[in-house]
Amino acid sequence: MRYVLFLAVTLALVACDDVPKNRGYLGYVEGERLAIAAPEGGWIEELFVAEGDAVALGQKLFRLEAKRETTQRDEAKARLDQAAAQLANLLTGKRADEIRAVEAQIAEAQANLGLARRELTRQLELASSPAANPRNLDQARASFGVEQARLAELQAQLRVARLPAREDEIAAGRAQMEAAAAQLAEAEIRLADRTISARAAGRVERLVRRAGEFAPSGGTVVSLLPPESVHVRVYVPERDLAQLRIGSRLGIACDSCAKDLAAQVIFVAGEAEFTPPVLYAIESRQKLVYLVKARPAATGLKPGQPIEARLLP
């Protein structure tokens, strides 16, 4: 009789513990926010968004004061313009005015050579006469030679003036221009970095700093919540782990939630933990549970919102 009574009590306890498989799991919504900051510190000049705004990818969020970066960009552009002008000068040779000046000197030298030639011819004709002066003949020959050399020198200068610079000078000029172009590109990047845009779409959760405040390097200005970062955290007892795996579907229920809201399991913890205090209930207090994360198929859930999840077939 005692054995029958013991068996009946045992079966009753087992039956009480046999909870339906589709039991609910308590949890809440969590969102992994993006902390948007500037790579370098500065005064916030303008905010382009407000808390609660929906932000598209690439949309401007805020702008920092950029007087120094603008000046550096302008200086780099001026250096590039100067290097480009110097290279163009090396490639085209001397200026037209300089070439015309050499041409005028050549014309003068040609006239002087003509006079020297006529004087030499006259002295040669007088060389056989009693009035000949050998000194005058020598001087005429010397003058003619000097004028010939002068004309040849000027003609060579004209040929050089019409040629571009030497190859090594041109290569140096190109290198200087490329360096100036790289400096301008870097200055433009630094200037562009003073205006911060969204690297992901989402909703502005919080403005940490306002226009007129100083934002240190790496200091958060805008807290952004991308919709894909919203997920639910539920805590599942060990006896139900066999039913859950990556890809399993959970039905989500909460106040003001849409009907038939579902989420897909993306993470199952490998270690147990005690039920978080925020989810304490009389029947769950101090029990060991496993964290499960699931991503909802629809938006509208807000971080911190309590939910209840059930395993879907």
C-alpha cells in the first residue's frame, strides 16, 4: 500500500513538471547603437539631424569648425597651381618676349658682321698699294672674326631658347607637381572629415553633444540605431535547449506589438547563467537559463521593451 502511494505521488510530480512544449520565454528588446564621432576634435558648428530622425546612408549628421583645414586646402591648391605653371614653363621653353629679344640681338650681330666684312674687303684691296697699313688689315680681320663668333653664339642661344628644359629638369618638375597634388588631396580629405555623414541607415537615438559644444577626438556626438542591429534577448531553461538552434523561429508577443511578429534565432549561449533580475518572477527566481538572441523579421520594436517569445513550428 505504501509503494502504491509513493508511485502515485511520483507520477503526479512528473506530470506537474511536464510543461507544454510551446511555453513562453521572457526577454526584452536590445539594440546595438552606433556611436558617431569625429576623427579629430573641434567645435560643433551645425547639427543636421534631431533625435528620432530617420537617417539614410550617407546623410550628413553634423559639421565641425574647419577654418584651419580650409586654409590648408587653399595653400595646397596654390602650391599645385605654382608647380603646374613651372612644369608648363619647362615644357615650352623660354617665353616669347625672351625669344624676340634674342632674335633682335641676332639681327644686330648680322649687321655688325656685314660692316666687318666690308671693312676687311677694303683692307685686303689696299694691302697691295703703297698706302697699305698692315695694322689696319689685322684689326679688320680680328673684328670680322669677333662678329662671326658673336652671331654664332646668339644663334645657338635662340635654338636653346626654343627647346624645352632638360629631361632631368622636366622629371623634377613633374615630381614636384605630383607631390603638390597629393598634398592637396590630403588637405581635401581633412576638410571633408569635418563634415560627418552616416555610415549606416538608422534612427537617431540621442544627440550626445549640441551645436556650440566642443567634441574631443573620438567623442560621440550622435547615437544612431540601425534597424538591423535590433534583436530580442530571451532566456531559455536547459530542458528546452534541444528544441532551439540557429535559424529556429520564435513568435514574439508584447504590448503594442504587431500580431504574428516572428524572429529568427541568431545566437544560443553555450553557458548557463542565473535569470537576470529584470526578468525575476516567482517561478523563475534563481533558476539557471541560457541566453538566446533572435532577430525580428519586422521593425518597430524599441530597445528595452519587454517581450515574450514562443517557439514556432
